[in-house]
Amino acid sequence: MKKMFLLINHDLTEEQKDQALKVFGIESIVNIADDAWSSINPSDENIVDALNVYKKELMLEAKYGDVLLVQGDFGATYNMINFAKNIGLKTIYATTKRIVQELIIDGKSVTRRQFKHEKFREYL
């Protein structure tokens, strides 16, 4: 059974789930992120210890060829990409299309931004 592991700051949309199933043949989605992933302290000098919990989870649960969707703190993401690739996982991220509308509401210019999932892209 091919799994996709999530290490991101939000839940997947239905569109993203459907695309993961179709494009990557995913049969199971496993969220390994927690509140700590979303709040990595920007003043910490070293975050390697903070990442060990996610690495242990992948070592226990992931198999060669599984997928890791990882986005977040740049340093943590970079570290997890390297780790995941070294154990044979495909590493990906989600791309979005930005839709911007400028509206006039009550005589004021209001900018509305929407982000729509476009596709998953592999970290190369």
C-alpha cells in the first residue's frame, strides 16, 4: 500500500487528496505534522533535535517509494527533504495559483487574494 506522509501546516483539500490518489497512486494519507511543526522557533540555533520526531515516524512507517509532502520552515523543510530522499521517499510540495481581485467597496479599494491548488511538484 503506497502512502503519502504529510508534513505541512494545514489539511489537504479534497482536490489535493484526489490528485494524490490519481497522480501518485496513493492509497493512504498519514499526517505526521503536529503543532510543533507549525511553530518551529525562529530564534533556535539548531532545529535538528526538533526534527527527530518526524524522522523517527518516517523510519517506522514509510517504505521505499512512499511520498512525503513537506512544506514549512525553510531549514526544517530542507533537512526533511534530504532525510526523506536518503531513505527512498519521493518528496513533493504543492503549487498554487494566486487569484487577485481589486474591488471597490464603499468607495474603498479592497484587494482580495485567493490561492487555488494547482499541482504537486517534486523537489529535485
